[in-house]
Amino acid sequence: MMRTVFTVDLNAKVIAGKVAIGKFDGNNPCIVAATNTDKVLVHNPYSRSVNADGKWVLGATATDVNFLNINQTVNALAAGKLKPGHENDYLVIGTPTSILVYDVINNVDVFYRDIPDGSNAVVVGKIGSCEKPLAIAGGNCALQGFDVKGDDCYWTVTGDNITALTLCDIDEDGTNEEDVIAYELSETDAIKCLCPVSKDCFAYALSNGTVGVYLKKERLWRIKSKNQAVSIFSFDVNGDGIPELVTGWSSGKLDARTIENGEVIFKDNLNHSIALITTADYNMDGVEELVVCSVNGEVRGYVPSLMQERQSFIDTSEEQEILRELMRKKQNLLMELRNYEGNQRLMDEQNSIVSGKATTEEDEFGAIPSDTQLKSSLILNTAVKRPHIELSLQTTNDTVIRSVVLFAEGIFSGESQMTHPKDNEVSNSISVPLRPPKDIAIDVHVKALVGYKGSYHFHVFELTRHLPRFAMFSVVKGHIPDKSVPNGSVTFTINERVPRILAWIDKNFLLDEEIDTKTEVESVAYNFISLRDGKMLCIEMNGRTGHVVIKTENMELAGLIIQSLCGEFFNLEDLNSVANFPGEVDNLRKYLTKVEEIQSVRQQLGADIADNSGAVRALVVKAEDARLLGEYKLMKQHYLELHSLNRELINEYKIRSQNHQDLVDALKQVNAIIQKAGNLRLGPSKTRLIQACRMAIKQNNFNSMARIITEGEA
């Protein structure tokens, strides 16, 4: 399927996930990788000289490894064309406090910019209709894009820290997406890698070892491993013109899977964890190779096998697969036959007491009545100390439920939970409490073992129950006192009928009774209470004016409701709203004031450290002069002063480090509030709000910021 065409040893250990390949001279690919010593390794496959025609030609040295001293922790690496009209790639380096763009071939910095939000992930490319390529850095709840001059051309906020970035055309309009959210997909752990596979398809890898593929917003498949996926890339492994997903694992395993169903069609193993998978013509023979780099510095290049080799491999693989499939069928048929024989023996003995008969260890059957059914229900249990959703299962006869296995994303640790009652507590019913931590729709897959008490053999009943997105909210019937009504609210107007919003409530909440969505009514008001914190949620609509009011103290919850109701259910492209969340505005004022104070202290600390650094240099010179003159007592005095000053510098550095962490935390909170306010709007209105907030932050205009969050515009 794939064959190795070259192997290179970098003779250096590199950091997984912080490796890239770029054509820094515009012609020949080079590997760049971060090391554990805050350096960036640059590997040139050839030492090059330039001939009279200005073209690169092979030199005398076969390999060349250089190191760039960064003197900061390297969080991310990327390479790409940043200067319009030029073929040379630039190296983009993201650190916890800055972004550096470096011209490798000319050994000069293109630009350096401080980024208080940090750079956890970087990518180079064009966003939407923007004509200039940008170096985009993702940090603490913020995305920033810089052009080749270092100008800040793009900025937006996200709901959480950014751990992975990629550019792709999901909606197939011919351009990469912009900053308007097209889809928002929730997963069970932090995203570690993203990779575009085709125009409307992308792959992802999570920190818990999960790898999967989405077609737009529909997940095609996913698999989970005990190892972590370090790098993913799309490459045509079998030469059929359709790319496969190639995954590199922390165990050193390399596998390729089909995009449609995740079937493994190629495997290989390296001795150490994979650090990077990408594609390049690395041995300069005119053929793109799949380049795989390990953390130990081993680099391998793969190409699809020749047709004869591939056909032989396919024939052998097909024969083995057919044999395995036949063996599986044989085992299943033998087991089924034993069950039939056991049940037939039971009938031959004319044992009429089938109901209630426990199977023994020697039995080859597990007879239960043929009309046995497993019923399920979801109810909200609010009468306990920790209110929760209760999944109840019950059989329709005297058979018992021995155990239940639940599979659900985002509810259980490890995505599964097994409930196994004690022997004296086994009955024909069982209840399992569910407490989803987030407001997302979840499918709960149930497998229940049904049989008789004391049985060794059980029937497995399988079913799936759907948890609505806002299942953790219980309807409050009747009038609620004024003091319980939330102070925060968001108001907007839509051109929809009341039954439509009732249909949305019926779909997204867990209700005791079904709502009548056919009868026309002039207005509607629903009150809910959260099972998590006991806070109220009120949803009201006036059918005549289309006026909708959502009352809650939680601005994030209000944004989720608007995104679900107006964005997903009504498919609105633009929506503005008026928000009133005094608590969030007060928090914003507090965080902005804190940012201003921290930045003032930061400047003073920088000046103090600069002064002390100058004093250190002066003392070193004086001490050396004293040594040369033989004045050892004076030399000792200078070194004592130097030691004292060094301790001061260390303490000042610790203070500055804590100051920076406080600044990052405060900016993260500011960005989170902007993101919450943005989610109260849709489309262009959301974009305008984020841009206006960015401008207000630059101008230190808090009053304008509060008005923007409230009204959606400056």
C-alpha cells in the first residue's frame, strides 16, 4: 500500500506537534522543529549554492542542521507564504507572550509582536474574502491575524482557550471561512489537532485519544485509542485519487483510514512517538511524499506502492479479510446452534416452567419469554438534594435487569458507565441518575442485561434515548414571585409565530407533557429552573409584535438559547438584540480596571529590571577590574553586591511573571464576556459588536464598551 523511499536522522530530539515543513527559499522544502532547549531546529536536505541563472543547485554537503535561539518556550510552529507575490515561505513561531515571523533564508526577523493572550496555535493563510495572507495566532479566548508588515489585521474572540487551528472551505463557496460562526460542534475533550480533508470535510483529534471525521456538521465516524493522536493529515495512500486520513500516535504507530467509515488500510510503526505528518517533495524527485517525523528525530518518506505491489497487497488483504469474516460467521452460527439445542432440550423435557427458571453455568441457552420488552423513560427528579435527570428502565414481566451499561459523550468519565445492583437489590426495574455538565443535545446508548435471578446467561437489550439540549431545566408551573424573576435579560424581535417557538421549546426541553403547537396563540410565557444551580430562566414572546424576552442571570445561557432558537431552529442570518446584564457589565468594569493597573505595574517593573541589569553589568566590570589589580577585598565586596542584586532580579522576575499571569487571566475574562455578548447576536451584527469592542479596548473607552455590549453597537 505504501513504501518507504527515504529515511533521515536529524540527530536531535524534537517536541511532538511543534514541527513544520516550509520552502524558505521558494523551491526546496526544509524541516523546522522545536527542541526542549527553547531552540528551533532547521534541517536543509541539501547545502545549496546559487548558479549564474539564480537557481539553487546541489552543493557538496548532504545535510545541514542549524539552530535558532528563541529564548522563549515555543508553543507552536507554522510555515507559509506571507508576502504577496513571493514564493518564499516564512517561519511563524508562537510563544506564551508573542508571535515571531522569521525569514530563514536571509536570517532576519520579519516582525515581532507581543500578544498578551499568547499563541497556543498558529496557521498561515487567507481568511474568507481577505486578499492578504495572514499569520493567525490563537491564544486565551482570542484570535489575532497579522500581515507581513506586522499590522494587526484581524481579531476576534472565542468561548475558550484555542488549542488547534486550521483553514478550510466548509460551505464550498470557494473561499476559506471568515469570523462568522457557521457551525459549533461540541466534543468530549480538548481538541488537539484539526485537518481539512476535502472541501466540506475535516478531521479532528482529541486529548483523550479520539480521532474522527465530520462532513460539515455531521460526524461520519470516530474511534478511540488508549494512546494519544499527535498528528493527523490527509493523503492519498492507495493512489485511487481519494485522500485517506493518516494518524500518528504517541506510541509510534502510523495508520491510514478511509474517510467514509474509518477502516484501516495501512499501518506502520516507528520506534518513538510521532511528532509530525505532512506532505512534501523532500528528496526532490518530483513526487510528493508523505513525510513522517518522530520525536527522536527520525524522518521517513512514504509514497504509494507501485501498481503490481499494490495489487498483490490488495489480493492478500482481501483473502485474509474474507477468511476472518468466515471465521466470525462460523463462531456466531455455532453459538446460535448451541442456544437452539439448549432451548429445544428444555422443550423436549416438557418443562412448562420456563418463566422463572434460572440458567446454570453448564446451560447453553438463556431462555426468557418471547414477549419480554424493555421500557424506558426520562424524568426530572427535583425532590432530592442534587436534582438530576433520571433514566428509568423496566421489563414487562418478572425477568430482572442484572446490569446496565450507558454510553454517552460528555456525561461520564470515559464516556461510559456501568450500573450493577447488588444481588439482593436486583429487580425488574432500575434507575440511573444523569447530570449533563453542559447544555448540549446527547444521545444515551443503553445496553441492559435481562434474565432471571441466579442466571449465568442473559439477553442484551439495546436502545437509545435522546437528551434534549436544555434537559437540565425543569418547568415551573404557576406564578413565580417578583423577587425570583432574574434581573438580567435580552430582548429581540423576530418575524415568527408563537407555535414555532413552542415547537422549539418542545424539542429542546424535557417536559412532562407535550405542547400543543398547532393552536394559534397571541403570546407565550414559560418559566424554568436550573437543576444545576437553582437559577430561574424565563422565556416570553408576544405574537403580535414578534417581541421575545429571555430573562436569566447567566449571559452565556442566554447566548446559547439565542444560537439554538434563532440560529439553528429559525435559520436567521442576522439578528441584533438589546441586552441588560448589570452583573456582567460590573465584572467587565472590574477586569478592565485590573488590566489597566497590571499594565501600569508591568511598565514600572520593566524599568526597574532594566536599571538593575545595568547595575549588574557595572558591578561585573568593577569586580573584574579589582581582580586584575589584586584588590581582592574590593572584589569580594563587589561580588557580594552582585549577589544581592541578583536576588533582587530573581524576585522582580517572579513578580513580573505573576503580573503577566494575572494579565492573561484578566484578558481571558474580558474576551469571554465579549464572546458571551457576541452570542446574543447573529451574523453581521455579531461581527460588528466584536470589532467595536476591539476598538473600544484599544482606546481604553469603558463607557463605550458597556454600551456596545448592551446595545450591540457603539
